[in-house]
Amino acid sequence: MPTTPRPLEWIRPPRQARTLRSLERFLDAAEHLLHEKPFEDVHVAEIARRADSSVAAFYRRFADKNALLHALHERRCEQALATAQSALDPQRWEGSSIKEILSEGFPFLVDIFRNQESLDRAIHQRALSDATLWEAAVRIRRVSLNGLAELMLERRNEIGHPDPPLAVSFALVQAMALLTEYYTVGLREIERVPMSDATVVQQLLASCLAYLDWHEA
């Protein structure tokens, strides 16, 4: 009998070295402020105050807000890689179908996009002209999409599309592109029919399964 996979969760690897403590306070403060407002509206004085520190201490640690963004993204990448390693562990999904994997995975992705929207938007905008940010962002997506694709192709007997590798690759790129445009770029602000996060998940799952021509094995 198939076992129920453990709930997916965002992984925050420990970074407890003494030299990192002040850095972590600034990063935590900035991240909390980004839940309240866009990156452009977050001021250094606010970050320092939230971190129980000073503006002078901030500038001893960071050259400017752009350097802060790079540090936030570096930590985000560490967390994303740890999360992907856990979430895409084949043993987690033993006995699960493609539909069951995506039914768990898509809501998890939507939660990530929603909860980290302001940070993702700031990174996305700057990555268009910053090769370091761009390459790191691409690496994370490559790891995530390749891992999920491997899980799905291990169940290719559930895919009716005549070219399963192509179908899986296209379906996942399409899903990631939609989530990026919808949450990070802000396409949902101009949609004709507003959708809740749950509806986005439902429609994304239906679209993906239909394209794959998914069926129970």
C-alpha cells in the first residue's frame, strides 16, 4: 500500500558561526521587511533598527543595498538547494503517482512564490542585468526542474504523450514560467478573472496532466 509522503517544507540550513550572527540579523530583518513592502521601499535605517543594530554597522557589513540583495540571494539559494534535496528525494515519493507528486508539489511551489514575492521580484529585476544573480537563479531552477523531471520520468508508464521526456520538460518549464510571471512579475494584477492560490494550483495541475495525457498506471 502506498505510504503518505512527509509534508513538504522549506529548509533553512543552520548558519551559526559567530562571524555570521550579525550578518544573519541584518538578513532576517531585511527579509521580514520584504514581507511588508517592496525592496525599493525598504530603507537601510529600517533594516538596522529591525536588526537591533546601526546604519554604520550595516555599511561595515554591506557596501550598499545591492550587496545586501546578493547576500539575501546567496542565503536563499542555500535554502532552496536544501529544500530541493529533501523534496525531490525519490524515497519520499515511493508508491506515489505523477498526479500525487504534482498535487503536493504545486501548492508547495505556490506557497514559496507567494511568501517570498518581494524578494523574488527584486532578484528577478536585478538578475536581468547582473550575471551573478542570473546564473545562481538559473542553477536553482535547473536543479529543481531536473529533479522533478526525473521523478516523473520514472513513472513514464503514466504518460500518454508520444514523447515523455519532451512532454515532461515542456510541462515543467511551462509551469515554472507561469508561476514566475503570475507571482514574481505580477501578471495576476492584470488578469480578467481573479484566481485564488488554490485555483492557480488546480488549473496548473489540470493543464499539466492534460498535456502529459496522464493516466493511472
